[in-house]
Amino acid sequence: MAFVVTENCIKCKFTDCVDVCPVDCFHQGPNFLVIDPDECIDCTLCEPECPANAIFAEDEVPEGQENFIELNAELSKLWPVITEVTKPLPDADDWNGKTGKLSLLEK
Ligand code: SF4
Ligand code: F3S
């Protein structure tokens, strides 16, 4: 199993999650982060750190967002590792909680 970043990270990217990951398995795209499922050790530390509540254990991903399990696996192989906290995206607070953001995901 692994932890999974889901839709609410899109256009927020607060990056607090990155600070606590002991194995540096977060990867960064233009407006979204993903977790490499091959590296995640299920330590659970990142889940409570996300201000957008976007991180879930694989078996607890909300209904309708199961496609993010595959997206994390796929995009983590393409995107670079991020190990340091950065500024959230502009308007992150406005986007926090909005639904239907998948179409806004930039790859
Ligand atoms: Fe990293 Fe732990 Fe979160 Fe997995 S559960 S992504 S190892 S902080
Ligand atoms: Fe995204 Fe939450 Fe991390 S918004 S960048 S998963 S802290």
C-alpha cells in the first residue's frame, strides 16, 4: 500500500507534506504533487500535515477519486522529487475545497 495525493492538491500545492516525508517520495508537477508508491513506506506522517486534506491511504481514497492512485504512480515516474517546502500556489486558499479540479491538472 501507499499514500496517495488526491484532487484537492491541484492548484493549491501547499507543500507542507514534503517537510515530513522521511523517504523523499513526493514528486512535483506544475500545480500538483504526487507520491511514488514504490518509495512510500506508509509512515502516515504526511496525511495530517496537508492543509487541503488531499492525502489519503490508498484504501481510503474518497469515492470517485480512485483514478488518483494510478495518476500518482504514473506521474511520480515523470516528475522530479521535491524535498523542500515552497510557497503555495497563488490563490491556493481560494482553490482549497473546490471540486472538479482534475481537468486543471497540468502535466
Ligand atoms: Fe512519505 Fe510517509 Fe507520506 Fe509515504 S506516508 S508519502 S513515506 S510521509
Ligand atoms: Fe498538495 Fe497538500 Fe502537499 S496541498 S503539496 S498534498 S500539503
